[in-house]
Amino acid sequence: MEISVAQRNLFAHGAMHSRGLAIHVLVRNTLDFMPKSVKSDEEGRFLCLEAIIQDELFLLVNIYAPNTSTQQTTFFRKLSDLINSDERYEQCKILLGGDFNVSLDPAKDCSGGNPVLKDSVKELEEILIENDLIDIWRNQNPDCKKFTWRQKTPLIQRQLDYWFIPESLQDDVAEIKIVSAVRTDHSAVVIEINSLDTQNHGPSFWKTNNSLLEDSIYVQLIRESVPVC
């Protein structure tokens, strides 16, 4: 696979030894990709990238939820407000992924210990319902028990990491899998959406959206991406 030189690192920094997120964008030279805006929080708990990909609006959301149920409830409500209160996101297809620190189904997503369904899961489920999002890995593996986090002594395993995508995109997912990751007690959840590569573009003309020039984040991203002679 060829990767173009168009790449970008986006960070939401947490504390020195905890939290913090990154979206590392590697854009193939065959893919139309245009970033529009970026949002993050000071605690390093969420990072949102709004972008136009193959003429479609997407909102890529990376999150790292707190550990306790009370903090998670507050965080998921904040995340819901973030996604649903911004008018710019209304037309976006949302890809929501990360470490949610909850298991949606203790019977299938847990092994060992004393698994319980946290109260905070209700808030997360509200986000999924409001935005027509599904757990695509579970959707394609309805009876499989596979975990993304583990503790060796005593052996405890949990599914804590997810990709939630629009239900309308589920037929476009070429692959969704859980794979080993380096230097972490979490596994990675990898998703491949094939429709992004197969969209055909007919005859048209290009017209710039002048309102983007008023977006300071967009202007900064362009300045970083395009060398000035």
C-alpha cells in the first residue's frame, strides 16, 4: 500500500503518565481527504476531527473514558453534548472509537472477576441510539468471545475498546478485527471501510468554500500541509 506524504498528527494531551489521545492521519495519494476542524479537551479524554473524505462529511472521534462509573456518566453526557450540539456535525457520518472502559454485555464481553453492567452504559447507549451507531465488531461476531484488555493474575479479560459506526455503513465494512498491540495491555480494534476507495467521481467543477477561511484551525492545518514558496 502506498502512503502519500500527506500526514498529520493530532493530539489531546493528558497528564504525564495517564490519559492523552492521538489521531495519526496517513492519507493515501488516491484518497480525497480534507480536514475541516479539530476539537479536544484539556484532560486528554476526547479528540474530534471533522473532515471531508471522498466528498462525504465524516466526524472521527477518539475517546479515552474514565474508570469509575460516576465519572464515565459525566463524560458520556459531555461527549453527547459535544456531538449533538454542534450544527456542523449534523450531516457527518460519525466514526466513534477508543477505550470506553465499559463492557456492553457482561455475558459476552467479560471473562473472570465479577463482571457487572455499569450504570454509565446507559449514557453510552443513548449516544449510540441518538446517532444511529452500532458496535460493528459485535454486529459481525454476534456469539464470539474475544477481549481487548487483560490482566494476568488473576486472569481477568474484558472487551473495553470499540468502533461504533453508522448503521448505514455496516455493509461497507470490509473487515473488523481485534489484533495484538505493542507495549500495552490492550489489543487494537482495526476497521477497514471499502466504500471510501470505490466512490466514482463524475464530471464536475471545484469551488472553494470561502467560509472555511474564517476557521482558524482549518487555516492552520492548511499552512502546515502546504509548503509556502
